[in-house]
Amino acid sequence: MRSHEKRVNVCPRTQGKYLVSVVLTAVFAIASLFGTLLFSTDTVADAAESQAVAQVGNATYASVQEAFGRTTLKNTTVTLLADVTESVTIMPPKGVRNVTFDLNGHVLQADGSGGAAGFAAITVPANMQLTIAGPGTIAGGTQPAVDCRGTLRVESGTFTSDATLMRFAETDETSAQGSFSGGTFTAPTLFNLLDDAKNLGYVTVRGGEYRGMIPAGLNTLALLSGSFSDSSNLAPYLADSLGLIPGGTSGDGTGDGMFYVGDLAISSKQTSVELDPASGLQQLSADDLLKLTETQLNGIADYRLVVDSD
């Protein structure tokens, strides 16, 4: 009996210790789980923050395309927050037609996964207006930097492509417009038409540095100011738009690389130089044109060439 009673007296004490141990273990497990969840939440938040590539107002987004889709009449500026590879079509919400893209010192590289059928780094649809500002780069790679059917205004930035840099389109339904006041533009061909275009639209160059060829046939392209790397890159444009006829196409078959100039007035910072050959055509090289206006090779922006209708 005494032995039995002793066991009865010991068991409650042992059971109490066991219960305390279980409770402490449970509390520790709950605390550990809460800490893990808290750490996981912070980790997810940090990861989401690190993936943000664009911003509208105070909100950040994981893609530039999404950011343009979240612009409002109050917040119409999309700010690039990181270098990103993405091809973007400017499609803001209904009612928003004029948006600004601040490159903010970063790079938007066209997504070349589509190969030859890929998209430009930026596509501006008809009836949309895009202003590009701030230091930074838009790189087309094998694609154009910009395809435009709407309105494009470039205030600054660096634009590059291994093909045609920018393409515009005037069709029966719409007409693109472009205005360039600053920036650096580098490509084998600077401007050209989209495939279905009848004409370029209305594109005006008011400033910037241009390294590449401007082809003939762009009759609504106006070069008012800007710096061009090589006058030979302007030859097709000048010949087609301003009445200059390259050698070999004037009928004499000389092909000497000279410009044959008829009635042409060259206006510059200097006194206007009138070229009115007494008989026939006067031969002038591209460098001659620069010398007549006392400009430098990279200072073609200092003058305008105007056909003398008289």
C-alpha cells in the first residue's frame, strides 16, 4: 500500500513538469513561426521593391508597360528607375493622351526576342503624344528605337539602333508628327517610313547631334538646326529636298561626286550668298557649301538651304 501511495504522490508532480515543458515548447514554436513570417514578409517586400523598374507618382511597377497603363490626368509622367529590357507600346488609360517618359539616367533596351519581327523599344500609336526627357538611353538593338504613328517630342536622351533609328507614318487615317530639340541620335539610318506609310508625316529637327544617314524621299522632314557628323550623310536629303543634284544623275554621266546647283540661295549667319550661274550649272561640293557660309563640318546647323523660287 505504501508503495502504491508513493507512486500516486509522484505522478502529479511529474505530470505538471511535463505540461510546463509542453507549454514552453508551444510558446517557443509560435514565437519562432511569427518571427519567420515577419522575416518572410519583409523579404517579399524587399524583393518587390528591388524589382520596381518604373514609377508613376508614388507608386512603383515591375514593368514600364504597366507603369504607362497606370498614368492618370494628374500623374502623366513615367520615370524609369532601373535599366530594363522591354519593348513598350504607349497605351495610357482612357482619357490620357499626353504622357512624359523621364529616362532618369537609365537604359530602355528593346526586347529582341521577336527576332526580325520584333518591336521597337517604344511604339507610339496614332492619337497618342509622348515626350521623352532626361538623360538616359533608348536602345533599339536590331530594332528601331522608336516607331511613331502619333506625336513624338524629344527633349534629350541618347537614341541608338543597329538599323533604322526612328520610323514615322502618314497614312489615309493618321499623320505622325515629330519634334527634336535635343539629344544624341546614332544609327546607320536616322529617319525613315514605316512599312505602310505613304509619307513620313511632319518631322522637325530643331537641335541635337546626329550620326547617321538621312535618306531621300522624306519631303516633310525639316532640318532647322542640329549638328551632323558628316555632310555626306545628308547628301540624299539635300539632293531630294533642296534641289541639289548629285553628280552622275544630271544627264552628263560624270559621276564625280559633285553637287550641281541651279538657282539656290544659302542663308546663314553671314550675308546671304546668292548662286545664280550665268550659264548652265555651277559645280559645288558639300564642303564648298560649308565654306560659302563660313561654317564648320559639324556646324551645318548654322545655316539653312532654301530653294530660290525666283
